[in-house]
Amino acid sequence: MAKTATAERVAAVSRTAAQLSFAAAATLVVLLAALHLIKPELDPAWRFISEYSIGDHGWIMVLAFLSFAVGYVALFIAIRSQPRTISGRIGLVLLLVSAAGLAVAGVFTTDPITASKDAVTTTGKLHSLGGTLGIAMPIAAALISWNLARNPAWSAARRSLLAAAGLAVVAFLVSSVSSGVMLSQHDGKFGPEVLVGWPNRVEVLAYSVWLMTVAWHAIQLRSQEAHVHI
């Protein structure tokens, strides 16, 4: 009876964490979409989403970053017992690294991408550090999804897990490579001709899709386990 009660508590905590993770990712998508309407002066074709945190209504982007960070941590709590290999556990650690990066990016406001090197602030540098930590995200998605897909309990979600992870990795590569190529063609300077904005947004959306996909299946798995214990 004690083991059953413990299992039920673990399942309940995991299900709640998964629900929070899904809601946090959805919140990011909604807030980011709203910012495109609230701050139309920032051309989404060549401006990074981080720049929405500058000036009026910047708190909305800060909230979006922190919400996403909460979503990563909540997903860690929801699925921490599911990956059963070293690579899966590495993926979980990288998920927390990504969460830390988002939190740093949210707390410290970026500098405008048009700012000169002399105008770069300490806050802007710390924001960039957070962005660098965020590079761990596609690796985390790939490792976690691959391990969950090999877990018999997640067999029904195998295709969607791998597809979502593939989307996240491809979006990251497209964003990184396209940014590097365009910058090399314009002397390393951002501007209206360096169209990094949409790839940046697609990358963030892909991460959101992955987070919601894993969280959704975690919710379903824990709900099924709860019915079994009834």
C-alpha cells in the first residue's frame, strides 16, 4: 500500500509538472505573437525576439523568457525518471542548462543588434551569455527524445517525439547557418539586409513545439498510470 501511495504521488507531481510545462510553452507563443502587434516598429524580418525586451512593454518579453525557463524546469521534473541511459540523463542536464540560459536572457536585457561594439553593455553581454547557454537546447531535445522513444512506455509517442526533436534540431541549424552566411556577406554587421529575424522566430517556435509535444505525452502517460492505480 505504501509503495502504491508513493507511486501515485510521484505520478501526480509529474502530471502537474507536465501540465505546467505545456502551459508555459503555450504562454511564450501567445506573448511572442502579441508582441508582434504591440511593437510593430521592430521588423520581424531582421530583428531578434530578444529586442522586444528593450523599452516600452519590454516586461512582456521578459515574462516570455522566464515562462519558457519555467517550462524547461517543469519538464525536467515531469520526465526525470524516464530516460534510462547516460545520454538521456545528459539530455536532462542540458535541459536545465537551457533553462538557466533563458532565465539569464530574461533577467538581463539585450543591446540592440545595431549597437556598435563600443556601446555594448554588461547587461547585454550577460544576455548574450544566456543565449549561448541556450545552444544546449537542440542537443537536449535530440537526446531526450531518442531515449524516450526507446522507452516501451513511450512507444505510442515515438514518431511525434522524434519528429518534434528533428524539427528543433533543423530549426537551430537553419537559424545558425543562415545567420553566419548572411553576416559574412555584410561584414559581420546586422541590418535590414541580414534577415535573421524569421529564422530566429521559427527556431523558438520549434523549441516550443518540442516542449509541448513531450509535455503532452507525459501528461497522457501519467494519466494512464493514475487510472491503473484506481
